[in-house]
Amino acid sequence: MAAVGFFLFRKQATPTPAKAKTASVTPASSKAAATTGVGKYINKVSGTGVSRYVEKQVKTAKSATGVAKYVAQQTLAEKARAAEDAEKKATGVEKYMRNRG
């Protein structure tokens, strides 16, 4: 009985070769899609209000304000002080390893 079941299921498992049908649908060209009303609207509207605002701010942004320059200067000074403090606290082995080149 098991052999008969195996034989029948084996026959069902092997697919019969079927003739593949090709699709006759051609994709719409991008030019045709852009000429529709929706396409024209999308091309006309360049993003959301927020994205337009950000783009305008980036175009008109100056290199740095006085506050930004001050903060950058303070950050560099703080890093230099931290490096000096690290050198003062360094042990002889650390100084040797740093200066040996």
C-alpha cells in the first residue's frame, strides 16, 4: 500500500511541462506618463513646503554666524587644554611611547 501511495504522489509531484505564455502588455513610456495631468502637477510641485523652505535656507545660508564662530573657537580651545592636561598626567612610559616616533 505504501509503495502504491509513493508511486501516485511521485507522479503528482513531477510537473508536466506547460507552454509558457508571454505577456503582450508593453510598459508605458515615461514621456507619456509625464504628460498626464498628474504628471504635470508632480513636475510643477517641487516637494513639500518644508523641503522648499530648507532648500531656500541652504541656498541663502552664510558660512558662519558670530555665535557659531565663538562656539567653534571655544571647542578648539577646550580640546587643546584637554591635550595639555593629558600630557601633564602622562606617566614616563606614555611619554616614551608618544615621543619615540
